[in-house]
Amino acid sequence: MELEMKKDHLLTGFIPGLIMPMLVGIAYYFYTFGFSSSENYTEVFLREEMLSPLLAIGCFFNLVIFFLMLRRYMERSAQGVVIATILYGIWIVIMKMF
């Protein structure tokens, strides 16, 4: 129990909460485009305004991390995941407005 409490920090949840939406975007890239150039990927997503929906889907996968943290009684880490998801939500709203 002592070792598990040392791992329970905001950063332990915040960093995976920031990385998960990016990993989902990369996985979607390889699923959709295969190994074509990354310039094509950014061009398509910026032109067709697909970046914000993709980030929203990626944030949905933060739920997996959140519930894993709660199941291991790592409440502070789960709070870090929530903070990262809220920051992504604010970014998505800003991207939708402009």
C-alpha cells in the first residue's frame, strides 16, 4: 500500500491524459492513411476541420485511464486525467469558435 501511495500524484494522471488523445490521432492516421506523408495528414485535418472531432474522440479514451486510476485507488492521478481532459475541452471549444 505504501508503494502505491507514492505513485498517486496529479502528474501521474495528467501526463497520460495529455498523451492519450495524441495516440488516438496517430492510430487514426495509420489506420486511415497508412504510411503516407505526415504533411498530407495535417493538410487533410486542417483543411477539413477534423482536428477538433478527433481530439474529442481521443478525450473519450481518457475515460479508460480515469477508471483504471480509480480502480487502483489513485484518486489524485484520476484528478490529473480530469484536468488534462478539461484542458483539451477548452482547446476544442476555442478551435470551434475560430
